[in-house]
Amino acid sequence: MDSAGTRSVINGRKNPTKRILIKNGKVVNDDLEFFADILVEDGIISAVGPQLELPANTTNTEVINAEGKLVIPGGVDPHVHFQLPFMGTCSIDDFYSGTVAAVAGGTTTIIDFAIPTKGQSLLDAYKQWRQWADEKVVCDYSLHVAVTWWKEALKDEMKLLTEVHGVNSFKMFMAYKDVFQLDDADMIHVFDCCKNIGAIAQVHAENGDMVAENVRRLLAAGICGPEGHEQSRPEEVEAEATNRAIMIANQTNCPLYVVHVMSKSAAMSVADARRKGCVVFGEPIAAGLATDGRNYYHTCWRHAAAHVLSPPLRPDPSTPEFLMNLLANGDLQTTGTDHCTFSSEQKAMGKNDFSKIPNGVNGVEERMSLLWEKGVRTGKLDHCKFVAVTSTNAAKIFNIYPQKGRIQVGSDADLVVWDPDGSKTISTKTHHAAVDFNIFDGMHVHGVPRDVITGGRIVVRDGQLLPLQKGTGKFVPTLPYSPYVYSRIHQRDKIPKWVKVDRDSDPTSRVRHLSGGSKAEGHKPLLRGLSDYVDG
Ligand code: URP
Ligand code: ZN
Ligand code: ZN
């Protein structure tokens, strides 16, 4: 207590709260929940155990009573776009308001995307994003890098980014024709390169050529409103691209992460591929799990346009629950938000042409509570699974585990005292993002963060966001060859890939019939579609 009788907390990278003792809570990891106290020192978890006591004469310690509450790892949102230059404007939540909104909702690590323009060096884009983020973030962050064009020399940049700059994932856009879209031949190069440097390939899966043609036809037919956005990119356009990306991943033996899985059929493509043994991961987002594409048919233009993102929300109202069920049973693995917000004024750039409405919605602040409401309260996710899909799985895939996504000695002190019974009504008026529309406005959700600690700094106390200093978060490098992803890939590399048949060299010789088949003994390529023929 300070002289005014309030608890004093020093926020800031250089002065994290020296010690924090969280008492009487129930600790939840992805595999276990148990009652324990947690001691935090200098930004790291230094002890986890029953009835921890502070040494005598200890000063500068804040004690948080978590009785009746859960203590969970801070959320990891693997998909956001803060201050993204896109579609002739720039997304309105920058790295400050975006990360403030994140921590307000219980997310303490975000992963953004450095997206070069066509022809721009990947390294330059990365440095630009680092500069934007470093000066503003209030929680830790990592970066994916997008490959939006291709030439051989980019292999060296990807290698450098992975080996030196802490980037282990590269995203390809199969849509946004003439802007970010790659064709199949270039994608194969990027997948091959990812594989060679121990990185993860990511895709935005939509058939961009089909979308472009549909846009042309819809506008010609006089459909210019936001409903045209949804109709130009129907489910099968997403599913086809998802299947194509999975095929390329399988052929190149490269791990694949499908961002923003928005439809039943795309989700089933991921689930089916996993059941066949492919190393593929799927990420539904908060918007797709909590609302649907009927919003595009709302008669208020502003409302409909606010929901425009790609791939779009699906008009089938049973889609969100379907995606949640796949998340619950492990067919899908993580939850992102694709938080990429544009004000109503920015959205109005597409007033007369839906294809000019900047694509993107909010979610970074709401994701954790929406997952609790729609996943845990419905009996689909238990506490451990909630932690798995909101932090641990993403941390494992992108190789920042157990630094992130786990409560154990040595892990970063990114912690949330979670009130499972607390509730709130989501509102544009009270949210912390800069955007002037919240697609979840009016939803009543249970499960809220009561206290949030990021890097050993208390940023939310008793449900109240504290004043936050820009630049107090740090960049977290993601290292290549994530064991969670690559152990199976490495093993598969040991299995012969191609089959050569030894035959006599005279093409005119008499046809011989083999009796009982051993045409290619010992060569049974896995997952390449040849095994049926080889076994004859
Ligand atoms: O509509 C979206 N998703 N906007 C952000 C860019 C992207 O495609 O992820
Ligand atoms: Zn995308
Ligand atoms: Zn995105």
C-alpha cells in the first residue's frame, strides 16, 4: 500500500512489478487443473505450489486473491492486423489501441503479419512492422511474414528472417488478385522454401480468380451492396482453395496452417486431411464462431459493411456451432481474430461498390469471453480445452511454448485471473478498440478477465484497465523447426518419396506377366497417392 492507501504498481518494461503473489486460485493448463498459488518475480513465474508464503520483510509485492477464480495463461491471438495499409487505407487499430484492447480481454500475446507490397523486400517489410510495433505495443508480440510475390532471391530473405530475425511462418494469399495473390507455381516455391528452413506455410484460402470474376458479374448485375461481398465468395470458393493448399502441403511435405477457416466445408477439408495424416492446422476466428453472414443482408448499409471480411461470414446460421464443435474435438486447433478494423467512414469507401469496402472486423478484445460463452458454457469445451484453443496450441505451433501458453516455473508471467461467472454486455461504447463499430455489440457474455498480468506487469486489476505505457511489450522471436510441427515432417522425410521400376531396356521384348506381386518391394510412399498402385 502506498501512503494514499491504494496498492501501488509500477508499469513499464524497465520496472515491472517486482513480485506478484496470486493466492487461492485454480490453475488451468491445457492438460491439468489444480489448486495452487503462483509467485511472479521480474516478469517470470518463479514458483507454483500450494500455500506459497513470502519471505519475511518482503517489500514491493502485490498479493492478488484469486479465490473462486481460475488462473489461466494469457491468451495468444495468432492472427491480427494492426495499422495494416490495405485497400487504399490503413486499419484503424494501431499497435497501441490494438494491444490495449487485447489485454483488456485477457490476451497477452498477439501475432501480426508483416505484409510487403508486390516487389517489396520481405526484410524491409519486416523491419517496418517491427518499428511500428516496438514503439507502441503494451503486450508481447511476434510476426508472421507474408510472401506476396515471388522470385528466387526471396529464398535468401526467408532464410535470413527465420535464422536471424525470429520469423518461423510465412503466409500466402490465394485471393486478392493483382494485389497479394500468388499462383500455384509460386506457392509451390514458397512451400518448398518453408520446408527447407523449418518454417510453417500459412494460407488465406480462397480462389481469387473466381472471386474476381464473380465480383465483375455481380456489379454488372447491379448488386453493389455488402451482400455482393458474400455472394462473390461462396463456401466452395474457400473449400477449393483449402483443398489445393492441403494438396501442395502434402506434396511438398511442408506443414500448413490455414488461417481464418470460415465455412463448414473448408473446416471439413482440414479435418479430413488431418484424419489422413496430413500435418495441417486450422484456425477459426472469433467472428466466425460467434456470428454469421446473415448480417450482410441487413438493410442498414453501415451494419452490413461493418461485417465485411474475407473469407466472409457464412449465411448458414448453424456454421458457428459447427466450427465450435470441430474446435472442441480437435479437428481445428487454435482461435484467432483477424482483428483488422476500419471505421464507418473508411468502410464507406465502398458505398457504391462492395469490392471497395475495406475488409476486416474486430475481435481481439472479445475472443476469450466469446469462447467461454459459446464454447465452455455450452458444454463443448472444458477448462483445459479452453486454454488449449485460446493460447497453448498456438504457442506450440509457432514455437513459443512453454514461454507462452503455460503456467509453470520459468514461463513468462502472462496470466489472467479469470472469473467464470462474471459477465458483461459487449458494447462499442465501452470497448477499448479505436473502431466505431463492434460486430458483437449487444452480446451478453459470461467469463471475463478480472486481473491481467503481462510480462509481470498488472494491466487489468479488479476488471479495470490501468493506464498503459506505449512500448512496454517486447518482440518474441519464433524459432524454426517447431518440434510440435516438425517431428512428423522429419520422420516422413526418411520414407522414400519416389518409386523407380527396374525393367529390361528393350521396348520390343515380349510382355511378361508377373505372378504375385513384388514390383517395388520396400517402396511404399506415404501420403503421395501411389501406394495403391505400388502394392498392385
Ligand atoms: O478481411 C480480412 N480478413 N482482412 C484482413 C486481411 C486478411 O485477409 O487476413
Ligand atoms: Zn486473410
Ligand atoms: Zn488476416
